[in-house]
Amino acid sequence: MTWLKWVLTVCSVVIAIVAVVSLRFQVLVYPGNNIFVVGNGSVRCAYGGHVDWDKAEWYFENAPWRGRIRSVLGVPEIGATFGFWFVTVPLWLPFLVCSIPALILWRRRPKRPGRCKCGYDLTGNTSGRCPECGAAVGPASQGAR
């Protein structure tokens, strides 16, 4: 699970950086009869047919101010218009999907042998109870290091 928390953490950081940069700049890609836009804190895709990445046109420009708050704080959208299917995903959504499990994994502590659930070291304890919290402990928890 160590690799998973690192992957989720790196993904969260990358998504956060892209979200912040996309408030100032946007990237537009036109592969064939489609459009992909990362800007204003969201990702927008419109699909209108065959995707031809060999002839894709890339544009980098300043993000427009119009609609910025709506796209940053907005909800995901799916729809169709003028023969295009479109999807809009605000970047806060994938950020939360990656960062919440990462936080949970970073907060989890593995159970160490020879310790009580309160963290007290039970090495040498023969009473069957934790002197710190009073919890009953089995023989496996009382083991030596």
C-alpha cells in the first residue's frame, strides 16, 4: 500500500498544479472534428467523430475570464449540441478522488507487534492487561521483539 499512497499523492499534486495554472492559461487541442480544452479549472471534451491525433492542432492561450467561477466551482456536465457530445469535468473532482484516499492512507498506521492498541510497548508484560489503558491483551501482543 505504500506505492498506492505515493501514486495518489503525486496525482493530487499534479492535478492541483494543473488546476491552478489552468486559471491563467488554457490548452486547446483540435484532433479532427473534436475539441479538448484544459482551462478555467476544468477539462472539457467535445466529440464529433473520428479522432485524428496525427493532424491535431494545439493552441496555448490565456484563459478567458468569462465563465471562470462557474467552471471552477461547477458540477460535471454531459450533453449534446450541434452534433457534438461534450463532457465537462471540474478539476476539483479528480483532485478529491485522488487526495481523500491518499490522506486516509497517510493517516493509517500499521499495527506493530508487541504493542497495545494504545501504542504502549508490552515487552515483558505477563499480566495479560495493558498497564497504560487497561485493555486485555492476548499472548501474541505480549511477545518479545
